[in-house]
Amino acid sequence: MSSTVIGVDQRLRDQAITACCLAAAALGDPDLAARRKGSALMSCLGVLTSAYPVGRAPTMAQFRCGLRRPLRELLPDDFDLAGVGDLVLLDEEGQFSDEARDLCLEHLVPSAALEEHWPWAKVATEQEERRIYEVLRRLPSKEYTRARELLVEMPSGDLRKLRRTWDGLWGRIDHYEPIVEWTWCQIRGWWFACPMCRWPMRVVDRGTVVEVRCEAHARSGVIYTCHADGTADRAPILQPVGPRASEVKGQPATQEARAVSRVIWRYVTLPGILERDLRDHARGVGAEVDMWPHKDRYDLRITLGRKVWRVDAKAWASPVALGEALRDTEPAEPGLIIVIPDHQRASRGLLADMLRGAGYRVMTATDLKNDIDKAAEAWR
Ligand SMILES: [Zn+2]
């Protein structure tokens, strides 16, 4: 992420998005007292109002209602919202939606009016992401690669096993947190790792039957249901609902159960899974693949005959925020390919437009695989 000079329009827009996200987070927080909710909503509406011409801003009732509708309906018509306009901040249960949380961090613009209400200011994505890369960068090349691999392969696990696997690197990379402190992923003291990314899945309260789903992979079908009642001494049994919901066993949320922080999961683990998938595909058709050839300058170098692809995989929730972060940075290599997940296909054009002239190419994972396949056929 870059810290760049932000245009006035962009800042107004990001402030308005920040205000809407914060209002939704406050409204969706079951532990927040009604009085504090009210005062957070007032501050947020104040910030949103300043983005509108006089007399055109939504009323408090419209504001509250709008948080459950596509974001574009809450913001002025002339805002450039491509990519995030469809996002609904509060889900059907009135909870702050998972994607909104990340969107929020990516568009985060601190403002004095919101400061006292802002719960995540301390864990601003950028800072935490930067911190992990600083730690990683200090490692010698081989250990750097090993650490990146482990953050992808073991985003959660038992402390003893983590220590054993990380071995000499443990202690230098201390980015695992006790799952026992994360109530959002537990049923009666048990937690469940996503079969696709191995990070704790979210438990969504729907009464006697709860839903368990991976924030990133629910859209691919990692969704289960589970009876909320029962005793704590036996692991709750998950019933698969989605097509990718393979069998998952509950694990006790003890002090020893650890997982990487949410920021590492989103910005290191998730793109890492995409990178691994691309690597396996490319190797499958006979290409040579180097992972993180120059530490974090870029992620993958794929070589097939005389053709070379240099790739950076990104799994940001907001393609617009990604585009803005990249727009003012020089690509690490000319023609660096930014690969986004297939589900963001609709935003590929937008991202390419934003990065026009900046020296990047934008592809979805499938685009890149097709490109590699085509080259492989020609090469044979
Ligand atoms: Zn997952």
C-alpha cells in the first residue's frame, strides 16, 4: 500500500465511505450500548452530510435504512464507486458484513469527527501489513520464502505444532493470536478451520441453528449449519450446505489454539493461496516457477521457454482501493501482472483503467492460466 497524495474528491469519498462503514459497525455491534451507538451514528451522518450539497443529505432514518442497502444509494451520485457500489454493509441479521470490514480498512481515512468512535484505528491495515513485511524482509532469502509458505499453509494450528514446524523461525515471526479470544468463530468453545484456507470460519447467529462459513470462501460454497445447543464436552457437528463444504471437525478453542491475525490472513494468506494455485497450474504444464524470487518485490516468476510472467497476486476486498494504492507506485518490474481472484472479474476493466499508463497489466487468475496454457501449447 502506498501513502500518496489523495485528491479532494477521493478524500471526500473515502471519508464518506469510512463514515458509512463505521456507522454500520456501530449499529451491528451487539456489545455497544444504545447511547454510544446513537452518538456514533450522529457523528457519521455529520461526515456523510458534508459530502452532499446543502439540503440534499439523507435524514437519520434514511441513513439507518441505507446501511442495509447497496452503498451507492447512500452516497452522492457523482462519486466514483465502481467496484464497491453494490456492497451492503449490514447483512440480513443486522450484522456488519465481513467484506465491509475489509473494505472499510482499505478506504480508511482518519477524521477528527470520527476518531473517538473508531474501533480499528489502532489496527489500521496498512500499518500491520507493513509491519509483517518489515519483519519478513529482514530474513535471509531462504527463510523469507519458508515464512511466506508457512503463513499460507498454516494460518492456524496448535501452538506446539506451530512451534515445531516454524522451528528456528519461531519467535522472530510472532503473528499468531489465541483463537480463544475470538468469540466470533466459536460454538460452545469449539472452532472450525475453513477447508480451503484453514483460517477460523465465522459463526453467524441465526437462533437455534447457526451458520458457519468462511468469510472469503462462502462465495465458493464453504457454508455449514450447526445446532447451537448441546454440551461443551463434545464438538458440535457441522452440516454441509454449500458445494465446497467438505467435512470439518471442531477443534477446542484452548489457549494453545492459534491463528494469524485477520490482516495477515487477508493480505498474506489469501493471496498466497492464489499464488500457490497459479504455481501448481504453471508447473503442471511444464513451466518453471520461482516463488518470491526477490522477497516481496513481486510474488511469482513463471518461465516457459522464452516467455516470462512476473506476477503479483492481490486479494483486496476493494478493487478501487487496490487501484489507488498501486496507481502511484512504480511496478517492481516493467509489465508486472496484477492477478485478482476470479470472483472480482467484473472489476478487472475498472482496475486496468485506473492503472493505465502505470506499467501494470491486470488479469484474473483464470486469464493468467489461459495465457500460460496457450503459451504451453505453442511451445510444445
Ligand atoms: Zn476460507
